[in-house]
Amino acid sequence: MATEERRNSLREKGAENRVKGKLDEVGGKVRGAWGDAVDDESQELKGKAQELKGKLRQGMGKAQQKLSEAGESDDEPEGPTP
């Protein structure tokens, strides 16, 4: 039961990180575009950094979800045991 709870927790954290990562990515694109529009190089760079942070967080979320799925398949019997 504890293993299933850990998998569910990992799956939920993965989904949360994917959503938060996407929000960071979009926010970074907006911030970068704003910096470009007002000719503020600092804001452009901060936007690109925020966008990268979002992409990395999404990747981490995907990895967490994959790990939770891999744990599910480990619980299934592979075949008859001698």
C-alpha cells in the first residue's frame, strides 16, 4: 500500500511540475517579448531564463510521471515462478 501511495504522490508531483513548468515557460516568453518591445535587454534575458526554467521543470515532471509508471509495471508478475 505504501508503494502505491508513493507512486501516486510521484505522479501528482510530476503533473504539478509539468503545469508549473508550462506557466513559467509562457511567462518567460511574455517577459522576453515585453523586454524586446521596450528595448530592455535585462528583461529579455530574464524572460529567456524563466522560459528555460519552465522547460526544465516540465522535463522533471515528465520524468517523475515516467518513474511512477515504471513502478506500476514492476508490481505485475512476469510469469510463473518455478
